[in-house]
Amino acid sequence: MSPDGRLGTREILRRFLQQEGLDIPLHEAWVKPDRQRLGALCFVEHQGRVLMLQRRKEPLFGYWTAPGGKLERHEDPRQAIGREIGEETGLCLRSARLQLVVSELSPDLSYNWLLFVFRGAVDTDRLTESQEGPVRWVPLAELPKLDMAAIDVQLLPFVYDDHRRYLIHIFFDRPPEGKIVRVDAFPKMKTCSPDRHDTAL
């Protein structure tokens, strides 16, 4: 706990994973805390389309990705993704479900991340201009045809698995080319309504 009485980053992440019903020891995901930055991404969905952003900076410069960003101090991943989606797109997430925890390592410092990947829903498709890059709605079936990094295309089946969640380890030997080196599957968290596949924000 910090001098101001707030929880430290490790404890925030441990509690978050516990609240999400994921039995993942933090050290198995955040394997190099001195190198891996913390981030959150969200595949935001509205009427069969997914919101994507074309990055203007590394990592994955020029590629289309799910919007998101870095965790700020004292934020958990769910708080971070709600803030980032609002800042980057003007949208307010109605709900979000954690789908992947992705541990990325590389000799290139730009490709060392612990990412929390959500699927989210919104009530409108009206966007504001993003300083992070162009954003647009893409039909779900067309996602694999978008100019995405190859490793992100490989992750799509895990993102859209409606039965399990995953801890995935990726190694970037020659960024942006990466390879999946380990996958651990976990059951979905039970929800109180068949219409709610996620947690309201």
C-alpha cells in the first residue's frame, strides 16, 4: 500500500483478476514487471460491427488495432479501458467483459506489455475524432481482412470464443512479427442474465 493509503499496482492487479474469476497467479502473467508496461484494449461492438483504430505510433505503427491504452497509477484494467475508450472515441462503454490477458515479451522495449483485452458494448456509434489515429466501424466478418498485424489476426479466435477466456504468452523476436508460445484457457465467468455477457461499467 502506498503512503497515501492506496493499493499498490500488484495488489490492484491481483484483486482485479480475483474479481474477474481468473485463477491466474500474477507472476505467471506479469513475468517481467521491470520491462512490461500495463495496458488495456477493447473490441467495442455495436450492431454487428467492431470499432478499430489505426495506430500512429509504435508498437504496431500503421496497423489497425482495438482501441485502448496504458493503465494510469492506481487504476485497474476495467477503470482504464472505460477511460481510454472515452478519451479516444468519445464513446461510453455500457459494459465490458475481460476476454484475454496477454503477456508480451521482446528484445524491443516497445513490445513488452501485459495487456488486458476486453469485449465491450456501446449504445451509439457516434464517434469523436481521435488524436491516436483514424477510427472506424468494421463488420465483424471483415476483421480478418483488415490491415492488422499477423499476431493480432491470430488472436481473433480467442477474442471471440464465447466459452472460454485465456492467458496468452507472445514473444516478438522481430517486431511486429510475433508468435504465440503458450495458451492457458479458463472458463467464462457466470453471469446473472443470458443477455449480459459482461460487466456493466
